[in-house]
Amino acid sequence: MTGHGFGWLWAVLVMATQVSYAAETPFELPADAKILDPDVIIYGGPRPVISPDGEWVAYVSRGFVCVSSVDGGKPTRLFEVPESWTHFLALPENEFAEGDFGTLARSLSQDEYRQMLKQIKQELSGLQWTIESDGVVFGVLSHDPAKQLSRSVYLAPLTGDVIRISHSEQSTPTQARGVGGDFKMTRDRRYMVMSLQWGKALIWEVERDRPRATCFLNMTPSSTSDRWIAVEKDTRELVILDREFSVIRRFDEVIEPNQFGYKMYWSPDERNVICQTQVGFDHFSNWEGFRLDLQTMERRPMSGSFMNELIEFTGQGGEFVRVGSAGDMQGREGIQPTTSYLKVVPTGPGATKDLWQIRADSTNPRNGPRLTYEPQMTHSPDFSLFTLGLPRQGVGPHGVVQHLLDRQGRLWTLSPHDLGGYRTPCDVVGFAKKGQMIIGYDQHRLFAIPVGSIQTPANKVPNVVE
């Protein structure tokens, strides 16, 4: 966000998804779980992130960028960001809300709410680890009453002083593009790339603290090297770039212009790419695309019902997972979800494997699952385990129940008790310790749970794959 113009709409949406969260029963952690931080306020983004080596978690709590070792011990505050969301929620006068924005907002009149928004003058984004897991990088957007915007990016090492590595200023949000928002720092820390996936990329030189010209769209980084795959703006050809953003390989594949945007995914072995082209004007729209083998140039068509479907290559050749919903067009209501799934698509011509699937009950929708438009999934480094936010069954509040799923289709709930929250029993960050631990957080605690403590008979649930 770069202002407060849509504050009311955003607040309504947040309150709708976090109703009763403050009153939710605390998650009863397994005996061998570790509480990494017993007093967090995590709200408004960015989400916590696990280090590449799986040993640390970085997160924003109570107005500070923090890190905590997965092995436990006292968390470390690396950098303070006053007048930010969690800094405001942690003020003594807001203590009654217990860190829940919905509780705070409902206690205010409309005028009081608007005045509250004016106190939020700094926002964080782009929280990420260095490739060596020795520090975190994040952006801070600051805006003063005169609507002057400044965007800064900081590098906070685990040991040593925090360094501001870039800074830009502008008088209005549309005057010029500056560093900020979600971005990707290169492995050598010489550049930051903004506007990933969507539109024309902005490449920022860290040493000179200024942008450099680029003619590439939808820049997608390799997860295993310094290379990028992108679309050249003028020719619309698919190209591979080196660490200096020079074209080192060009393909005859032409990506046609599309006003609604598209995404690309690149396999870790850099042999396969998926292009996902949005058909309609929002993320509830369906999409069309293909998987392309960059060696044989074999092109396999793909399509889906919702643009926000999650797609990730597993690291086993061209194999990838799809997590999302299939739907049918229902008049003015548009595409409505009828089936939710997690499926594994193989590299070759073999059959797709459905690891999990659930269908809406068209004859009695009130008692069936309330399928979600927003797929939620994390995975272990080797894609042998997944966490899924599965839609709550039958009557009761909307929301998802967090589950653990393995490659054999076995399913466990993170807790045998539905605690009533929109995401119950906790928010899941992902897997740490090479897939041995799951990192999660609830209203007050950041914690690590051994996977073995979840895979118990008490948590086992049927997984019916039709």
C-alpha cells in the first residue's frame, strides 16, 4: 500500500476474515514443540520467512524486524520501524485488543478510524533472507503528511550493523518508480529487481543506488543459479539472462501480449518453464498456458479455473504441483469453485496424481465444504510433505483447517480440535530443519512443531480422492 485511500475497504475485508480471532482458544501445542517467541504481534505483512538453511525464522512483530533460531533461545530484534502496523498495535493504549486489528477497529467510530490510519506512516515489504542465511533484507515505505514518499531497503545481518542499501524519494505515488514493494535481491547482492512476474521489471543497482534501463518483462529468477528467464519487450521472445542481465539464450517461442497479465515458473534444473496467461480482469479469472521443455521445445497446453492457483516445480525434472480449485460458470456470479485439489503433474506423459481432492455438494451446499478461492500450501524442501488449509466442513464459520499431507495421500490435522478461527489452529509459515519441523504462529506465539508430533493416530483423518 502507498496510501490510505482504500483503508475502509481493506479494514472490512480484514475484519471479515479475522472475526473472533482475538477470542480464539489457544492452540494446545505438542509437548515437544518449541516456542520461538512467546509474545508476538504479527499483522499486515510481510509474512514470516524461513532461512534457506532452515535454521532461522525472520518476522515483523511489535514494530521490529526480528529473527529467531529454530533451535529456540531468545529472539533478536534487528531493526525498529516505528509508526508501522504492529508498532501501533503494540502501544500501551491498544493493549486491550491483544494484537488483533479487528478488535481495535471495531472499538472506533468512523472518524476515529480515519485518524488511526493517519498514524500508520511506515510499511514493510519484501522481507527475505540472503542466500547464505546470514542476514535479512527488507523494504520500508515512509510517507509524511505532505504525501512525500521515500522507499528504502535495508540489509540486517545476524551479527553487525544494519545497512541501508538503497533509497529513493518521490512527491506522489505515480511520479516515478523507485525501489520498494516486493523485490528480489540477487545472490551477489549487487542488484534488486522489482516488478517480478508482472509487467516491465525495474533493476536497481545497489552500489550506485539508482535504476538501470531494462527491456525485459516478467523476469523470473532461477532458484539454483544467477540466471533469469524473461520476455523481451520488443520481440516478445522468451530469453534467458545472465547475472548482468545480458541475453545468453533466445528461443523462437513468442509470448503474445495480454492486457490482464501472466506469470512464469522456471524449474530448478532450468529446463522447463510454465507460462500462465490470465483470461479475465482479476485473480478470480480463469487462465490458459503451457509447459515448455526448453531442450526439446515440446509444448504442452495447460488451463485452470482461477488465476491464483499455486504452481511450483518440485525439483524432479519437469514435475510440478498444482494447488487450487476447478469451477463452473454460474451466471452473473462468475466462476464458482466446485472442486479443490492438490495434484502432482509428472515430467513425461504419465498420469497426473491427485494427492488430495474434495468436491462441493451441489445437492446440499450448506452442509458441504465451503471451498475457498485462496489456496494455501507450504511444502518441505523435497516436496515429500505439504501443509494445506482445507475448507471447513458443514455449518459454522467460514475458514480453513490446517492439515499435513504426504506423497502417499495420508492426511493429518495439525490439531484434533477446531478452534473456530478463520485459519485454525494457526497460521503456517513453512518447513524448517530440512522438513523435520513446521513453523507456525497464532495470536501471541511463534513456534516450531516436529512433524512427527503431528503424524499421530489422534490427528489422522480420511483422505478421499475421487
